[in-house]
Amino acid sequence: MDFKWNKLFIISILEISLVLTSCKKESDTVIYVPTSETITIDSSVAYKEPFRPQFHFSPEKKWMNDPNGMVFYKGTYHLFYQYYPEDIVWGPMHWGHATSTDLIHWKHKKIALFPDKLGLIFSGSAVVDIDNTSGLGTKENPPMIAIFTYHDMEGEKAGKTDYQTQGLAYSLDEGETWAKYEKNPIISNLVLKDFRDPKVFWNETTKIWNMVLVAGDHAKFYTSKNLINWTLESEFGKNIGAHGGVWECPDIFKLKVDDSNEEKWVLLISINPGAPNGGSGTQYFIGDFDGKSFKTTQKDIKWIDNGADNYAGVTYNNAPENKRIFIGWMSNWSYARDTPTKNWRSAMTIPRELSLAKINGDYTLKSVPVEQFQKQRTTAFSKDKITLKANQKTTIDYANLNQSEVQLNAKNENLKLVFFNDVKDSLVINYDEKGKTFAIDRRHSGLVSFEKSFGEKIHHTKTSNIVSETINYQIIMDWSSIEIFLNGGVYSFTEQIFPNKPYTKLIIQSDENQEIKNLTINKIKGVW
């Protein structure tokens, strides 16, 4: 009996093997990438909870949204952010605080700014007043100055229109403790319902402080000699750019155009709703700024990121080597309150360095992960060339795709990449050469039903600025996000994802013969 059972068992195994082999196309290729580590999810351990980012900034607990007050001083990057310490949904806003020496590893600090009788603490910016123009410190110990929006919730509920004003706080110990300016608000508001999110910087050309803030459907520019008394100089944008929603979180800075001596000013404006993929997004304008007014000849609407989940991003004041370092909130107001996390909610994008290029005679703002990110990578798999046959699949088995970077070079031809797992979650990236269109399909990527718009449609982007014969793909995936950079950041895409289990297969295919070159999968080391 034992012998007969074993014989039948062996025959069954052979039959199954034959069936599996017959289902597999003859020229399909499977590549196994060995790894001694796999992703371990444990809801009882901080920073190992389901969907917790491993190398993106997220708060220890509770709710976070916009980055604020980003300033570099004495070797330290300060990141302040909109924070509600009582719940994982939006509530009375505080300023959370974290610091880093490399933009990758972060130390959580105590809450910097709390609401007071003038209102909640909405978004704003921070500077170091090196010459003590404000008189709030000394030249030997210059103050760090935060300028932010007060939001009077009671005034809003009462139907008033002046419930947003601008306030100031200062620190004499490099951001550890803060005092509110005793004569707040420094800029009052009489009639504007939306009047917020000041970005302040020192203008080296005019030797004066500049501020840009937003007022519903336009931006306002101010100047000051002392960070306390401000003069309105001009307005911009009432009839320019995207206006599907309220303007928010402005920023303005100067960049040199690649491979030239030309310099242009870049104005960032976040908007909600009205983004190309629904809900929240950040547009940019290229123009000229004389310290008082911004002007542009730009006709097209341009977006700093073409994914669904990069909002309210601003840049660092005083970053080393005059680099322009950007961080965005990796979410979208359409579903930010509903994402399936438990004791924390939201993360920031990877810090990115911005640059300006001229492509097809048009200015394009590019973004790539900061150089420091490279130190987190170790190579798990590398192959100089992979030949794709039309309509055949090359599958790479790798257990840690949700904590990885994938890089490859492909001809400017149709290409599909599918991230997959054994519970049939699939995240699909597709480039269409004829239509010059890049698409991200997260409809079946995992948990998507927590809010209708999250998994409702494929996100398409026209990519007319891809003019090269080849396309370089840089794809960075964390436990609940994917960030894609094409051709050195000519296009970038940021999307949240919530797979039921980590992705373990990458399927590469095309409907035509082509070669993939320099395919590399890097493991990304966690920072927590």
C-alpha cells in the first residue's frame, strides 16, 4: 500500500509539473534574485507596522501633513510639519519638528509650536536672521524665525472672512524652544477668506527679506527690512495657471538653467482640488522676479510631479552649495484621512534636488533624489542586458521589492512593468511610445476601496519632453509608496500603494522586440 501511494504521488507531481510547464510560454524568462532577508511586518513594533515607510520620514504617531519651516543651519536640516498629536485625522494644527544631518536619517524632536488664543498654527516657513534684523536675538546668537499662518477656527465658524493672519515665533537655541512674538499678528487680514502659507527668504540681490503667500486664487509678494513690518508689493496669478481649487503653500527661488549661464526664478503653487489626477497637486511657473513682482510668459500649466501623491512641497532655505532641496507631503486631500494605517498617518517624499533644463525650447523643472540617498543602496541584482521578445515576459523574483530601487535603460518604445505578489495584487507601469504617454495603474495594487477615488482610474501623463532615443527609469519603492523618475527627473511620479502583501515579482514585457540595458535592483537600507 505504501509503495502504491508513493507511486501515485510521484505520478501526480509529474502531471502537475507538465501542466505548469505547458502554461508557461517557451520564451518567457524567470530570474531568481536570492536574498537572506525578507520584509517583516509587526503591528506591535514601532516603524514595523503595516505600510510604515522604512526610509521616508513619517511621524512617530498620529497625523501629519504639509512640510513647514525647512531651513539648514549649522550642519542640521530642520523639518517642521503640520501635526495633530491627538488623532490620526486632521485636527487643531501644531508644528511638529525633526532634524537630520543628511536628509535621510531623522531625529524626532518635541513639538515646536502650539495653538494659542490667536488660532491654530497653519503652514509657513523659517529663516535664520543672521544679522539680527528683527532685534529678537543678537549678532552673536542670531534668532531662528518662524513665520506662519494663524487660523482662528471660531472666527471661521462664525462666518467671518478675516480668520487667517500671519504670526511670528523665534528660537534662540537653534529650534529647540520657541517663543511667540508678543505683538502677533505681524500681518493682519481684513477681507480675505484664504490668506496663508507664507514663504520667507533673504534676497541676496536686493538685500531685503521677501515673502510670498497665497490668497485664494493668487499670490501676494511682500518685502521687509526686519521680518516684522511687511509691505505689500504686488500680486500674481489671478488669470494664470491652474485654478481648479484654492492656491496654497507657495515657494519662490532662483535656479541656473542647465548647460548655460541663464538664471530664472521658479514659483511653486500647490492647488487643491484641481490636480491632473484629481485632488491635490503642485504647479510651477518659470519667470523673472525683481524682488517685488514676479512675471512670466509661460502659457502651459506645469506640474512638479505627475503622480497623485506629492502635495504642499517647499524647499530648504540656506541649503549647502546653493542646492535647491524639495520635500513634499506624500498624500492627497481626496483620501488623506482614509488611508489604511493605524497609529500614524502620512509620510514625506524622498528629499529631492531640483534643477532647471531647457527642452524643446521650453523650461522644465527636474527633480531627483538627493545624492545622500545613494548611501542607502546595496546591489541585489545587476545585468548588463536583457533581451525582450515581443509579447513574452521576463519575471524577476525578489522578495524585497517593497524596499528597493529598480533602475533600467530602455529604448523609447512601448514597455510595461508589473509589480506582483502571490495574492495577485498588481501595480502596473506602462509607457506608450506612439501616444507619448506614461501611465500608472494602481486599481488592483492592494487595498484601494478605503476611498472611491484612490483606485478609481489609471493615471495618464503626456511625456512630450522625452526626446531621447532611450529612457532611463529610476523606480523607488517603500512599504506604501512608489516614486518614479524618468530621464534624470524630467518627469517624476509619486503614488501611495497599500499591497496586501509585499510585492515579490517584477514582470517586464513589451509588444515588440527590444533590449533592456543596465537593469539593477538595489536593496534600500531602512533608517529607523
